[in-house]
Amino acid sequence: MDFDIHQLDGVDPGSDKAEAAFGKYQDELIERFVDSPEGRARIEVAPELGYWAAQLIYYGWGYIGVTLPRMTVKDVEEIVTELFPRKISLPSRFGIEIPRENRTAV
């Protein structure tokens, strides 16, 4: 089955159907990434693969209103450098893992 990366475009994050649509979208996208050659290579060095990509998608859509296919470098920088530090407690060892995983996922 094909995955429509644009399926959240036009869905209001505050709408009744948003939570279910977002959960399905995020789960399938992460699953496809983990099953990809890039994901399989990455999982060997980062067994927690998927967490940071999921956060990138969540904060992009829920906080700045941008879906993954519409994210710009500026959007990713805002999420990683402004939202993550304010919203997520980051152990120091993950400071390097965030950009690596999201660079591979995006």
C-alpha cells in the first residue's frame, strides 16, 4: 500500500479527527522509515530509532503548523533548537542523536 505523505495537509491539528489521523500517519511513517535501508542502518547504532523523528513530526505539526513534506530547514531548526529544549528534557547524550536521526528521516 502506498503512503500519502501529504495526508495531514489541510487537517486542522485542533480538529476532532486530528489525533487519530496524526497517530496513524506518524506510526506508519516511522514504521516505513525503520524498514528502509537508511532506517535499518541507523537502528544498528541507535536502537531507540524513531523517537526523535516522531517528535519532529509532532512538534512541527502541532506547534508551528507545518507538515513533514512542507518543512523547511528553518522549520527544522526552530523545532530542534527552540521547541525541543523548551518542551523536552534532553539528557546530554541525546544532544547529538537528535540532528542525526532527523537528518536521516527528513
